Amino acid sequence: MIKKLRLTQLVSTQFYQFFVRLLVVITNADPTKLKIILRVNPLKDLVDRIAKVLKQDQAYKETAEIKQLEEDRDDAIIGYVGYVKAQTRSKKANIKAAALFLLNYLNNLSPHIYAEDYSSESAILYKIYADYLNNTEVRNAIITIGAQDWLTQINDANVAFEAKYQARTVEIGVQATKDTYSDLRQPTREAYNGLVNIINARYEVALYENQDTTEYVNLMNNMNALIAQTEQIIESTKPKGDGKNPTTTTPPTTPGV
């Protein structure tokens, strides 16, 4: 028979991973042949919906990371522009001239580079760094005012932003779902219990009718092995301690009180 599992003690990712692995075990056992497919399909549908919820949550998290990377590159370009403006006040003619040249160059690209949309800002920052590498006049002016580190910071921040932005394959708008994990948890548990019940029942019937129970036994053994592994996960992630209130002691009395 299939062991009971304390599904309530699994957090969202553990809960989802258990059912992903369970469905692999079930699929390998040929649920149609074992006449349990009608209980498998509803469970599979619920697990697919949980996957969308978790992917959407991950997309929100990645969006927050992208926002931070966007702020990093904004800081870099704002800092660079501020540095160039400061150098226009230099008493050294060559530094002042180089700074004025760069300020005009930057203003021609955009008066407010940091306020451009994602793709426009990326393109502008790539051009700024490319010109630093390949445009002799721009490069010499940057070296003259000693702004090389700012260019490195701009490029590093822009590359990091673009890598994360392009790697995000889950778009919130496309993958949006009205489901929530808490809404899906109970129906999934119920679908799982229904599946367990039908497997146990089919096994009992086959046993009673002297039919070959090998495939049912193999399925139950594989499910019990997965349950045992999951129980180990539950135990390993439990808060340490016996759960009792800590012993309290009376604080020493302050002399004179």
C-alpha cells in the first residue's frame, strides 16, 4: 500500500517538485494500462497550473533584479556626465576643452540618457563605450580628463543589464495567470489523495481476483521510495529545537531597588 505523506509540511517549491517527480513515476508505470489515467489527468492539470504560478513569481523576482541593474547603469552614466561637467570648470585649458567636447558629444546622443527606454539607453551606452575604444578624438578626450574608469563602469553595468534582460524568457504579461499557489494547493492534495486511493483499490481488486499485481506493486514501491525521500526533505528543513518555550530565569535584582 502507498504510505501517507504530510503534504501540508512542504513549502511551495518542495510541493511542486514532489508532484513533478510523482508524475514521472506515474507516467513510467503506464497509467492507462493500470486504469488510473482518469485520476492522473486532473492532477497533471493542477501541477501545470502550479508551474505557471511559480514561473510568474520568478518573473516578478527577475523583474526586480533587472530594475536594480537598470539603476546601476543609470548611476554609471549619471556619474560620468557629472564628472564631465565638473571638468568643464578646470583651470587647465586642455582638460576644460576635452570636457566641453565630451559634454557636447553626450548631449547630442541624448540630453537625458538615463531617462531613455531600456533599448534606447542600451544602444546609447554601447555607442559611448564603442567610441571610447574606436574613436580617437573621443578616446583622447576621455583620457585627458581621466574618465577611463567611468567608461569601464558604464560598460560593465550595461552588459550585466542586457545579459539579464535578454535571458529572461518568461514575460509576465504573456504568462500571467489568475491562479495563486494557495488556491491550487488544496485541490492538488485532493487530486493526489484520489489517485492514491484508486491505485490502492486497483491493487486490492487485482489481488482479490488473483490477477498479476506486479505492475501495481512496482508503482507503489516507486511511489513509497519518492515519499521516503520527500519525508527526509521535510525532516532536514524542520526548524531545530523541541518546539517548547525556552526556560525563563528571573533576572537578578539590581542593588538598591
